[in-house]
Amino acid sequence: MNGVSKWYGTFKVLNNISLDIRKGERVVMCGPSGSGKSTLIRCINRLEEHQKGEIFVKGIELTDSVKNIAAVRSNLGMVFQSFNLFPHLTVLENLTIGPTLVRQMKRKDAEELAMHFLRKVRIPEQAHKYPLQLSGGQQQRVAIARSLCMEPEIMLFDEPTSALDPEMIKEVLDTMIELAESGMTMIVVTHEMGFARTVADSVFLMADGNIVERAGPEEFFANPKHERTRNFLDQILKH
Amino acid sequence: MAQSEILEQSTDLPPVFASGPVQWARRHLFSSVGQTLLTLFVAAVSARILWFVLNWAVLDAVWFATDPQACRDAAGACWAVIAEKHRPILFGMYPYDQHWRLVLFIVIYLATVVASLTPACWSRRILLPLWAFAVGAMTILMFGGVFGLPYVPTSEWGGLPLTIILFTGSVLFGMPIAVVLALGRRSPLPVARGLSVIFIESLRGVPLITILFVAVNIFPLFLPAGMEVNKLLRITLSIAVFFACYQAEVIRGGLQAIPRGQYEAAASLNMTYWQTTRRIILPQALRICLPAMTNHVIAAMKNTSFVIIIGLFDILTATTAVMQDPLWRQFYIEAYLFVALIYLVFGLALSSYARRVESWVAVGRI
């Protein structure tokens, strides 16, 4: 990502951001709300359009080209704050619709794949329920499994636990930690500092559309260089 | 200890209110002097009206008579007019000795529709052959000209079958048009959006009668000489696009109710616009606007009666024509009540079916 900028109207959300994320790297982005971290992650799979600069995913540049967008998205999985499961489909259908429609898998193979990932997120018994019959934590785990069914190389998480009750946050984080241990490249926007400490290779702090600090987790938490980072950590770790 | 606590709690039931018809009446009808007087007054008026209707419709009515004089001598309704005139009312000007074909038409139609609305039959393997057979059989029955059936041109069709054809045709053609218009109106492509808006707004701004008039009298002027489009087809398509313009706005409402996250989730799975629309957005949008869509379907059924102005004899127009008979003319109320009953049965069937579908949707069955 090179010199990326984006404006909402005249408001500059992303200010000339450049960064590299290596294969297998696990990156956690944090920062106060409105700092642009969600926008940044959404630019990576073109749910938002950047207006300046270049974004490359696996050597493919994100441009207006529909072909490029599709090629980039086929490498990316995305998990949303509000799950965004398809409420009119069962859990199993939520998982198989992508593989059957987009990857043109046979129904039977897609269902096997879906059950494999449902077992991974430890809710295979919910396969035939509808999303709204599940708890928030279960829904988010289904959403993770849905993305995994597309067999992406990179997973994007946009505040995956912010809409959850405390006791459900753990089950989702556990799933994400297992995923990290399997070697998946992950970019996670979250305020879960415990998660950042355990799995992240590097932690970013964003503020006002800039990346203020980028460091390994030990250094980030123990010895932050910037005033801004210290303030943020004070705020968030105080209670 | 814990257990006894639970037991104690379970005896703590909500207070019980006296219920039953007597208590209900006391609370709702006779709670004060004013209420009581009002209740008695309304009861008296209702009884008077009911008594009048009962006398007219049942006690003093003439049920069977081949001579209208018997009806004139009686004080009540003349239901005999229906026995006398039901065939031209139901079947219009269709040749009298061929009416059995229309009975068969209606039977096949009702059977096909009932089967199509049953969830157990919802698969392409059942519905496609069923409709292919039904449409084929119904076309042969109506037109004839093969298998020794005399040919009957569309200009002689009439009555209930004509109403059914107009209604079913306009809904079957109209729904896909409505979906396309609704999608067009929300399309990111300016041309598609502009065309949809112009189409919807210009047709919605015009009375149905005008559209029918254009279809019948003006449209043929634009066709090259010698080319002709069947009048019944033109009328059906006119009602269909009129229906579609209203239905499109209903569906647009459903589309707007779908949260942005649904589009984003589909995009992140790399689904195309059409895949997203067909599998994610439309199924949810149509469920949301089901009640409002039912409304327009029922309206479309009654809109078929507008064809009176361009000389098609649907069931209502046929009745008007039949009741020109000077012998029976004065009993037009009974004849129209009969037709109203038919409309009512169809309308109630539609709305009760729609309610059932809504309840299926609510429990996630479809």
C-alpha cells in the first residue's frame, strides 16, 4: 500500500498511508474511533474506494477494473462487526452459497467443506438453524467459517467483537487465535489488547488518518514511542 | 435450601382476573350508564337491519322461477335470476353449446393455481411441466380448432374465464417487469435508472383507462400495415405494465429495507451483481414487501373490470349486458351481488393465502 488517501467529502479520512504486510503476518490495528482504521481495512477489499495512491494485494493492483477487484477479493476473507450473515438462509446455506456460486463447487463438496469449517469453529450442530436463532458469538463464528469456505489467503477482521457481550467475545477470540496459529495472514481492527499481545506480529496505532506507531507487541505495550500511543493505551487499559 | 426457594417461587403466580363472556361483556359493553345505553341502541339498530336483510334475502326471496312474474309478485330478492342468467354472466358470448370447455378451463386453472401455491410442489420438476400442460390445455380449450373442437375467436370470449385470463396474465407478466423496474430504479447505471424512473412515473401518472384506450385505439396506428397484435394480448400487457409500475415501487421499498451489510458481505464473497441480487437481496426484499404486494395483486384482479370501456366482456361487463334483458332487468341487484360474491371469494382466497405465506416467512419456513 503506497501513499493511499481517501476523503469523505472534504474530510480526509486516510492521509497518505503507506505500509507493507507480509504473507503470514498478523497485524492488529487499533486507535480511537474515527481514526480511519475501518476505512483502511475496507479499502483493501474495495468496499471503499481510495482516491489517491496504490493498493496491491499479492501483486494485483486495485483499480476500477472489475477483473482486478474480483481477483483481489478471491484472496481475501472479511469478517464484519455486525456479522452480516444472510438471515433468509440456514447456517449451512450461508456457508455453501459462496463456494457453489462463485467457485462453482458441487453442492456436496461445498457442504463437506462447510461442515469442516463449522467443526473448526466448533458449532457443527447448528448447521441447519437460521442465523437469528444463534447467539451473537455463534453468529460471528459462522461468519468466520463463511469467509474460510472461500479458502482465502488473507483474512480481514473489522472490529469482530465490538458488537458482542463480554462472555461471547472469548469464544470468537479463541477461534481467531486458532486461525492465527494455523499460519493465516490476518489484519484485525480491534480494541482487544489481550488478543494483540498474544497473536500479533505487529501492532498499528491509527489516529486522524495516519499510522502513528507501528511496532512489535512487546515494544508497543511496554515502550511506546509516541505520546499519542501512550494516551490511547492509558485510556484503554485503565479499567 | 435452594430447592425449597424455587418451590416457593413457583407458587407465586400472576394474579388471576375473572374472565369469560359475562365478565367480558360487563367490562366492555356495560361499564357505565352511557355505555349501556349506547350498547342497547346499537343492538336495536343492528337487529332491525339484520331483520330487513333476512326478510329480503331469505324469507321473502324467490329461489326458483322460470317466469319473472313470480319475482315481481314477491317482496324479497329474486335469486331465480341467477339460475336463469348464470351462464351468460359466467361465460359471456362464448357459444352456448361449448360452455363445458370453459368449465373445464376453470377447473384446470384452479387446480394448477392451488398446486402452485402449495410448498410441497415448489420445485422446477413439478411446476414447469404442470404449467406447460395447463397453459397448453387451457389454450386449446379456449381457442379450439383442433381435436374436433370448433374454433372460437378471442372476440367471443367473455365472463369469468376472460377475467381469469386478464388477471393471471397481468400478474404473471407484470411481476417480472416490476422486479426489473425496481432494480432499474436503484441501479448504479444512470441510463437504466433514468429509463425506469421515466417509465414508472409516466405510467403511474395516467389512469388505467387511458392506457387501455391507447393500447386499443392508438397503438395499432403505429404498426406497419397488415401487422396485427391480438387485442386481448394488448389489453393484458397494458394491465400488466400498469400493475408493474405500482408493484415496482412496492418492491423498491423492500429493496431499500435491506441493510448495506448484506451487499458488503456478498461483495466480500466475490459474488457478482446478479448473483447478489437474485440470491441475497431479492429473496429478502420480496419477503419484506409481501403484504403490500398482495394489496396490489388484489387491486389488479379488480382492475380487470376496466375493460368495459374497450368492449371486452369480462364477468362484470357480461353481467351488465345480460341485465339489459327487459324481462329480468329490474333484478340487477341480485345479479351484481352474485358477481360481487365471486370477486369476494377470489379476493379472500388471495388475502388469506398471503397471510399464511407471511406466517411461513415469520417462522423461517420459506
